[in-house]
Amino acid sequence: MTATTMTTASDARTTAARVPGNPFAVVRRALVYILLSIAAFISVFPFLWMIVGATNTSAEIIKGKISPGGAFLTNAMTFFNQVDALRIFWNSGFIAVVATVLTLAISSLAGYGFEMFRSRVREGIFGLLLLLLSIPFAAMMVPLFVMFSQAKLVNTYVAVILPTVASIFIIFYFRQATKAFPSELRDAAKIDGLKEWQIFLYVYLPVMRSTYAAATIIVFMSNWNNYLWPLIVLQTAENKTITLILSALTSAYTPDYGMILFGTVLATLPTLIIFFLLQRRFVEGMLGAVK
């Protein structure tokens, strides 16, 4: 089939879809809406169930009640009585914010360097980094724990943050985004006498703010929800994060699901706030927009 024939067929389908009263187009559009509605419901239902569950008692949740109840305040008081909320939210927030700032700084510098500076070994080193993505984190946990144990950093924020600050995926993301960075801006900045670090700070960083916004959401969510590594290195209750505390609550002999769902709603709020604050930039960043 030639390209002309394919184009003609595509145009015919488009024209048929636009004809008012075309039964084929109406049925196809209805099916699309039904499928999208089902997908949206499946995506949103767990979140709605979590919020509704926070207003019900544990017995009502076990019975499968999916309508709002009257136990919200009871669940809240039980949660705050059993958990030092300020402490665990401080732990999670401090780790997530510091890890996000360091990851963005290091990964964006690495992505900028890989794209802007050419050398014979550049692609080889970058390929080796991408190869490391295939190694699961579980395979590195024991060596990492031994290393931090010998450095006497176990049960500290440093032990949680350091393994995350050089994310290969974020480096790859920044390098791909840097391909859209106008090289004319860098050349003009050099002509104006700016050094490379000044070009990065005063030209590259403002232009790539959408990329930074998208990366901020990804990295913050990853660190806020991090569970496995903090479970290993954070060994005292006062250093636990919100994910570890919620996991501990679910392992009780008779877990209070209403109280746990209330805590889960609270744990979800920071990531939601970050997402809605950066939502517009996130979409632009994922589309590779450069402004």
C-alpha cells in the first residue's frame, strides 16, 4: 500500500468520523468514552476508598462498607495518640526534601555534562551507567549496609539519603531533556564572557525549569514513599519514616484499619500538594518543553 493510499484512507476515516449522525463514528466514540470512564474509575477508586475508609471503623471496613462513616475523629485521635506524628513527618520530610535537592543538583549537572561536553569515552561511560539500571537495588543492599556500618552511619539520615542522590534514571532524563536546550544560548553566553558554571546557573537552569519541576515530583515521591532501604538502616523508633510506621501498624495482631487509613491519607497529602503545585510544569517537563 502506498503512502498516498494510506493518507487517503486515513482522510476518509477522519471525514466519516466528522459526519453528523454517522452511526459508526458515534458507536466508536461511545466505546472510547466507556473505556476511558472504566479506566478512570479503576485508577481513582483506591484513592476514594482510602479517604472513605478513614471515616469508618475497622469493623465497617472489614465488612466492605464503601460509604462515608462517622469515625473520622476517632480514627484521628487514635492515630495521634499512638504515633508521634510530628516526629515521623519531620523524618520523612527532611529525608525527601534533602534527597530531592541533592538528586536534582547532581543529576542535572551530570546530564548537562554528558550532553554538552564531547569526548571519546562519553558514550561508553553513559552506556555503562545505563547498564547499571539493570541491577536491582536488592542486590546492592548488603554491600551498602556493610559500607555504611563500617562508616558508623547506620541509623542516620545520611545513610538513607546518600544512596539516592545519584539517580541514573534522572541523569538519563536530564540528558534527554538537554538535547532540546538551544545551543545558541550557550554560545551567546560564552561570547558574553560567562563561564561554564555561570551558563549552567543563569541560562540553563531557568530555561529548563519545566524539566526540574517534573524531576522534582518524581524524585520527591520516590524518596517520600521509599520503604525497603529505610527499613534496613533506620533501626530506632525516633528515626522511622511514615512508611515504616504505617507498615508497623498493619502488622499488629488486631490492626485498626480505620486509624491506618487515616494515617495513609495524611501520608498522601505532601505528595499531592507537591504534584498540584507543579502540575503544569510537570506536563511541560514530561513533554520535553523548553522555555
